[in-house]
Amino acid sequence: MAKKETLNNGPAAAAILASGIGSLALGLFTTLAQAIPSVGSTLNLYDPVGPLSGKTTVAVVVWLVAWAFFHGLWKNQQVDFAKVFVAALIMIALGLLGTFPLFFEAFGN
């Protein structure tokens, strides 16, 4: 009888968690750019687009770094997927909140 091979869920969990971290980063940088003018001007990488160019660029870099980090950490492991999934959903929700004008404009000058 052949031995049943079990696959590790670490790489999939790393991708899910990284998406939450990247979403949270986008919401955080969106709010920070509105609240702190120097952050907004620093994130302005391309004048026609404004700070959005930097917010999205930094969020993508954070997402990629988080994905690489957790993939390296969990590539051969079985992790508690339910906890990772809930954490990612919470971070995605908070990141989405940070991108709503009613929220981030409350921190404006």
C-alpha cells in the first residue's frame, strides 16, 4: 500500500498572510500621508499621480517582503491555517478602512 503524501500548507498560508500585511500597509500609508504632510510629500514619487504613487509602491514592496519572509519561514511546515486566515482578514479589513476618504480625511490638516 502506498504511503499517502501530505502537503505542507505553509507556502499557501504565507501568501494569504502577506496579502493581509500588504493591504494593511496600503491603508496605513494612505492615512499617514493625509495626517502627516511630510509623509505625503515623501511618498510623491510621480507628480501627476501624487502620493498615491508612493503609497502603492511601498505597499507592494511590503507585500513582497512579507511573502518572501513567511514563505521562507513556513515552506516546509504545516501551520494553523485558520489563525492565519483570520489574521489576514482582519488586516485586509483594517487596510480597506484606511483607504476610505471618510476615514483618512479625519486625520487631515
